[in-house]
Amino acid sequence: MKITDILSLSYLNIKTSKFKAFIYGLILFFFFLLLGLLFSGSKTISSFADRYTNTDFHYKVAMVDIGDAKREDVIKEIESLNIPHISKIFSSNIDIFTTTKISNVENDINGIVELYGNYQGIEYVLDSGRDIEEAGEAVCASSFYPGLLSHVNDKSEMIDMKTKVGKDIFIKYTQYKSFFNGETIDLNTYNVPLKVVGTFDWEKSLTGSNACYVAEETFDEIIKTSRPVYENAEMEEDKLKDLDILVLVDKYENLPIVLDELQKNGYETSLYYKLDLTPVVVIEKVVTYLSISIFIGSVFIVYQFIKNTYRENVNQIKLYKFIGYKKKLITLIFIVQYSLLTFISFITASIILPIIRLIVSNIFYNNPNLSALEIKLSYMGVNLYLIFVTLAIIIIFFRFMSKKNIEKWS
Amino acid sequence: MKLEHIYKEYNLNSNKIIVLKDVNIEFKPNNFYAIMGRSGSGKSTLVNILGLLDEASSGNYYLNEKNISSLSADAKSDIIAKQIGFVFQSFYLNNSLTALENVMLPLYINKGVKKEERKNIATSMLKKLGLSDRLNHKPKELSGGEQQRVAIARALINNPKIIIADEPTGNLDTANEIEIFKTLKDISKENKIVIVVSHNPVVIDYCDYLYEMNDGILKEVRR
């Protein structure tokens, strides 16, 4: 018999029990959707956590206690160890980034910006232009909020930095001298031109809106020239004594390796930002347990539906027997009938999932606290469920179409 | 079509019950056979064996001079599909399908009929049985007599040589009873064997051979 005939007969069976078919399809649709949402939610959270740990470089920084040793000596020692995965050693946390004034010739950019060095291990999601290739170049957040507050997320007032790609901006900072008695005097004011060569998606890169990455050597120079000059060496030592040396690691997953190496060499280490991944682990566990419950529950539901179908369709099965349909064919008609309903539920849920994603993404996009959360779609649960339910249908039907049952109906 | 020394036994609570005792009968085309008898006399068991829906405990069943007593289930299904048509008291129609769709069901397994021909063949059969204006009606929209004619159309659709009817008039009024027996009689004259099991005495007026079943023993009453 042709597959089209099997499909026609299965369709006639569905017509025979329309209401049951609808309820079955609805339940399965609900499960498909639920699994799709669970797996997508889990993927969203995991990918966010993964992005968070790698994009926000603070999570990739180890702190080394220098004790009574000299800062420069410790840095040299660590460098000489050639520990893999270390991309930069900062003498202290005041060197990791700096805040400067920013302006341009058109005078529409005027405010504050955070500057970061473009070291290995710094990750940002470029959304226009290109990456930094040489000194004096910068890649800035795609939005700039003019004013003195750099982290205001009011999108309506933001300037689109993509329009500034290829143009110059100026960063202005002053180096000052600090005295024991608390007085300070300005030593030098710097006005450094930087060429914006690209912009990054600051929401996906998990920074604030007003931020720029500059070439490594440019950043080192800015840090050197912006660092306060102290009255004498004792004062400098006194000011910095409690600050640890910071070690930037290329990837979050390599952080334990670097920590381990440092500890093996006698350094006391700690983490710059401690990350608590417990919520992610809990969510993943909940998804796993719920999914397993749905899978097991579905077997029971499918079994009950098939059992009821048999009870209600004994006459239909007898009829098939009276007109010469073979047992295999009758089984196949019922398997296709239920597989067809399962597939329709699968397709419907698969179409609705991206629509839900779009709606949720829009809601998140317009919420400053959630805009960094990129909704991911995962069809893994849905696909696995389709295979699982289809197999369950086949096994259950073959069980029902046993010789014993057939004889009972006849 | 011939049964030789057919016995059928059941075990009920460790008691052996003999339902059919040494049944011997031969059926020939162009004849209408009626088997009468009280309830529980073994008529339905005989029908099930004749229709290959059940197996005899012993004895031989010959169809086209071949012994088909112990064929596989699939082989029996093949014979049913090609050579046997059933008509039942309760019609066995699918209430969600139209008369046409019900009659088309056996055509799905007839390899000799193309998909596009099914509808025409089923329509012709229903017209032949006087149901041309009932093609798209569902069973519940038809009278008992009409439903039974749809069932007969379905039994005839694959042009079987044998029609087995188990109490075909059990759910019908007198006018329809006569109509159905007349139809079955006409069918038998198309080179077919028609076997009717009934306790309706009207069948006597239409059958060519009359048999009586009594306590599992089949006896020819009239030729």
C-alpha cells in the first residue's frame, strides 16, 4: 500500500475521533512548547553566563597579594614564570581602566568615557567598522550618552557612535601631583586624539554605553601619564601597599589553571570578581528534572490515549479485519494516525517558539535591566521529544496489536 | 467451497464445550444458502470459520480446491480481501465517514484499483444498490435498510466470490428485511456464493438451500 493511502486512512481515523485527536494534539503541543521554552530558557541563561564570564573581563582577573615584597619585583617574577593563558599583568587595580573626558570636533560628543586596553582576553561584539589594528585607534560602544553620567541607559538621548566611525575623538585627562599634606597640583593636561575605527554592541558586550577600547600601547601610555605623581617613593608605596597585582587571563575557563600555577609558586591569590553560578546550575537542574517528568508523563498520556483509542475503535479494527486488512497494516494506520497528530503538534510548537522568542526579546530589549540577555532558541528538547513520542507510539501500538489482543477483538 | 468434518471445541472452566460437531457442507456459486437455528446453536461460530475469522479445532476447509485450514493470519487476510465479503446485523459502518467513504475502505487494499478509480467504483456500487442520492450521507442520516445496503455495497466492492451475512436483517423492519433478502438473492445469481445465517423465517422464501444448526450439528433441511 502506498504511503499516501496510509495517510488517507490515518486521516479518516482522525476524522472518526476528531475530539480525541484534538485533545491529544493540544496536550502534545503544550508539551512541545513547554520543552522548547525550557530548553531555550536554559540555553539563554547558560549562554548569558558563558558570555558574562568571558566578555566581562573582571571575571578573568586573578589578584596576587604582594605581601612585603616590592611590586615591580613580583611583576617581574610572575612574568619570568611564563605561565600560559596570562595576557596582561596590571600593577594594581588603578591600572585596569581609566575614566576620561571625551569630545569631538563636531562638539556633539561631550562627556565621560571609560577606557580599556584591548588586551588578549578582552572580548567585545563588533557591530560596525573594524577591530583595532594600530596605536591611536579606538573601538567604542555603539551608543554614547552625553553628560557626566556614563551609565545612564536612556536610549532616547543616546548618540549613535556608528556615525562616528572613521572620525576622530579626543580624550582629555590631567596628571596631578599629590603631597603628604593632602594638596594636589596639576602637572600636565593631555588631549589625545583617537580614531574611532569601529563600534561594539555594548549590550551584548556587557559594558556600559560610554566605553571605548584603545590599542594596548596607547592604553599603557594613557595609564602611565594619568597615574598620579606622589611627593616621594615612600608616599607612593604607602598609597599602593594594600593593592594587589592583577593578572588578566585569556579565557574564563583558564582562570583556575593560572590560579593553580600562581599558588604552586607560592603566591597568595584571590579572585577580582567572584562569580556565583549557582542559579545557572539550579536552572539547568530544574530544566533537566522537568524535561524528564514531561518525557515520563507523556508515555503515560500517550499510553492512555492509545488504550482509549483501542477501546473506542474496536469496531473499526474489527471492520478492518473483516475487509481483509492485515494486522501490520492496521497497526501502521494507527501508528501513522498518532504520529501525524504528534508531528502536527511539533510543527505548530516549532512555529510558535520563534514568535514567543521575538515577543520576549522585544520586551527584554526595551528593559534596560534585561537588554543584555539575548534570548536563544533551542529545538533540542522539541526534537528529542518528537523522536521519543514517536518511538513510544510505535512500541505501545505493537504491544496493543499483539496476537492475544487481536484474537480478543475478533 | 467445502467444509469436511469440522469440529470446534472451547474450554470453559476446564469443561470442554463442543460447538461444532462434524460439520460437512459444500457451497457452490449461483446459490443462496440459509443457515437457521436457535441462539447458541453454533451458527456464528460456523460463520467465523467460513469467513476465516476463526479456526476449526479439527477438520478441513477447502477453498478453490485448496485446503486453507491452517494458513497464516496474513494469508487469511489476503483471501478475505479478495474473495470474501461480510454483512453483519450491526452494519459495522464508520459513523464519521460518508456512505461513499465507507464503501471505498476495502478498495485501499485492492492493488488492481487505481486511486483515482476508487470513487467511481464505489459510486457505481452504491447506485446499483439504489443509494445514488445517499452517497455523501453519514450512516446516522440513513435508515436501517439503507445502512445495510451500504454494508452490502462495501462487501461487494472488491467483487468477492463469497458473501457471508450474519443476521443481516436483525435490525430491520419487515419491508427492509424483504428488500435485503431480495438483494442478496440477486447477488447470488452473479456467480457468487451467498451464505446467510439468520433465524428470520423470511429467508426461507429466498434461499436455494436451507440448513439447520442444532447443538453444533448442521443438517440440510431443504434443497
